[in-house]
Amino acid sequence: MKKKKPIHSTLENNIKVLQNCFNQTTSLSIRKLQVGTEHTLYMALVYLDEMVNKDKIETQIIEPLLEIEGKIEWENFCMENIAQKVIKIAGISVASTLEELADGILDGHTILLTDGYASGIIAKTPQMKERSLEQVVSERSPKGTMVGLTEKLDTNIGLLRGMIKTSNLCTDTKNIGSLSKTAISILYIQGVVDQDVLKEVRRRIDKLEVNYVLEARLIEEAMEDSSKDFLFNMSETTERPDVVVSSLYDSKVVLLVDGNPYGIILPGLFVSSLQAPDEYNQKFGRFSIRLIRLISFILTIYIPSAYVVVSKFYSDQVPKNVAETLFKGDELLSPFWSMIVLFFLLTVLADAIFRIPQSAIIFVSLLATIAIGETAVSAKIIHPFSLILVAITYLTSLLLASKQMAAPTNTLRFAFLWIGNFIGITGIVIGTTILILYMVFLRSVGVPYLTPIIPFRIEEFKDTFFRGRLEKINNGKHGFPNAECK
């Protein structure tokens, strides 16, 4: 571990070290002061121009320092006296190392150094630009909280504390990164959180060694085992503070990364992908909507492969009039290659829509409709029923897309499509068995991915495939089985 450098007692030396640390950037401001008449003190304020509130520096630091006479006892003078009796800013601390000073400057704070004293004062004066609280776009809900998280860590924590009225809400903030430090907060409710999960999350965070943290996806991958978790996400992400709060009450741990407008919920379980915030705010769908989502998950994986298997291996066993409608024809591409081509084109279209200017989206959509829906069918390149099945498959996949299930379902859909074409129904059965076994052995920070289905826990089924009465859910105790720290 790199040894930290102490602060010099000479003011000019400290200023030179900080200037060299910031590579002589012109953004680093040095404001020198000469305070006191009976005992003159030579001081300097150091800060980054673009990151501080200069009005606060002037009124709460500089003016009190220039009026320092009579406020402190010179016989027992120390930097703590200035921090306690002179500076008016609420957030203040005394540092003893140069690394603390540099980190404070990077966080938008103002550093106060005094000639002859080997310590410095860090005063919180940041003025970061951030967007206001806005409605959630990616996780829309017909009923419930509308406000979403922002990119500012402190704002998000304040928003959550306003919703969780208990002193048991704990935040453990760490700075990650050797080149550029990023604040990461671990949130949990003491007395409610699963201690094994919390211990495993902390272990993985402490083990993480990176140069910088730009995206929260890096933290998500740190919570996964790269040799096993290559298909499903072992965490859940959300922009909705009500989902974060509900997860904390359910014994889970939430990670917030500064600069990212969503929280990472751990453990991430399969049943969480079936749940939605609006289910807890209305009566409609409490017994059916989750089952519909589960059926949609199954359909989006197996519809293409089932069609290909029937058309290739069992078309002779289907009634003649049905076979002529669904399979037989003089199309150029077989059902299998029709599916491959359609999925490829729709994937390209979906990716293009997110990258082109909004003004061109309608044009591209119209062009795709003509090329895929009209021309391809009219020219007898693909069978019309293939196009219908692909459309149904994409519609069913949208129900789970916001729960980080889009990538797994796309991968499984293609996998079973190839298996069904070359091996048939036997291959699909074997593939399904392997998939279930794979999901059984998955662990999210030590918790079985299929909890509470496997291992079976009937007490947790009141909020699994259907939403039970809110009173029972609210008063029930939650926990996770077989949480293993590795």
C-alpha cells in the first residue's frame, strides 16, 4: 500500500506540491490571505474554479478569517480552533495528509492552509451542475412514484432518506479507483438486511481494483462470477427510488455509484424480473400479470424453435390444410432461415433507432416496414406466418426488457432456434434441462438465483407469482437461503 505524504509546515511547499499534483492547471486557484494584526498568519485557499461556490467561500470563509481578532486564543492556537470558531461552513474537517487535500479539491471543496502548521482544513463548498429531479422514462408505471434518481450521489441518498423514515438506514461510502476516484455507497437497513449478503457485497467491493469507474456496469460485473454468470444478470438495476426502498425493506443491499442515475440491487433474482412497481399501487393484475410475464418469457424463447421443429420434422403429421397454410409454399427461404434473417433485421433496426436522430426514426421505421413486411412477403422470400411469429416473439420479450432480461432472452431464443433446427424436439428437451440445471446452480452474491422456487420456500410465495395482501407482505420477515460467502 502506498504510503501517504504528510502536510508540510511550510505554506509555499504545500502550494507547490498541490500545483504539481494538478499538473499546473490554470483551473487551480490559489487565494493568499494575511490575517490578524496582533499575530499575523499567512494563509492560502486552494480550490478548483469550476467546482466551487465562490459566494460561499467569500462570505463563510474569507470574511470570517479577516475578522479573526478576538475569536480565538493565540496562546493555544491550532487549525482546529479556526475550524470550530471561525469558519461558518457546516461541512468541515481537518486533514493531515496531502492525499486528503487533493481528494478534497477534486470533490469541489476548498482547502485552507496556514504557514507554520502541518495540517489543513477541508471546507465543503461544492457547486456541481446537476439536472433536476425528473420523471422516470425507462421504467414507466401507470401508477406510483414518478420521480427518478439523478447522477448526483448525495441527491439520491437524500431522496431515499426522505422516503425511509428510520435511523437504521445505513450508508457506507467508499472511493474506488487508483487514477480517478469515484464514490460508491452501500445502502442497507440495519436489523433488516441479510448479513451474509451484506458481507459478500463488501468483500467484492473491497476486492475491486480498477483505474476508474465510469459506468456502474463495472460494479455489476464485480458482483458476478465471470466463469458462471455469462447469461443472466446477477443484479437488478432501477431508476425508481420506490423500487430501491422496497428492495431495502426486503433485506436486500443497494449500491449507488456517483455519476450514474440508477441503483444496483443485490441479490438479483429471477422472480424479480416478473415484478413491477405498479402492482403494489393498484388491485388490477395482482393474480395474473406475473404469470403472464412468465408465460411471455417462455414463449419468446420457444416460439421460433417450435415453429421450425414442426415445419421440418412433423409437417407430415399436421392436417394437410393446416400444413399448407403454415409451412408449405414456394418461398425462397426455409422457416429456419426466415427466422434468422428476420431476427437479424429487427436487431439492426432496434439498434439503429437508438442511434440515429429522432427526426429520422419515422422514416427508418417506414422503410423497414416496407422492406420486411411488404416486399419480403410479396416477393415470396419469406413465409408470412414467419413474420407473424417473429412479431409475437418480440412483443412477448418487451414485458421483461426493462428488467435486464432482453440479452438473456435473445441469446436463448437463438440457441434454441439452432438446436431445434438441427436436433429437433429431443435437442430442445435436453437444452431446456441443461438451462434449468444451470439456473439452479447460479448464485447472486451467494443467494440461489431461483429463490424461492428452488430451494422451495413457501413462506416467500406471497410475493412471487402473485402479489399477496400488502399487510402480510409488509409485516413479513424476509431472508435468503444458503447465502455463501466465497
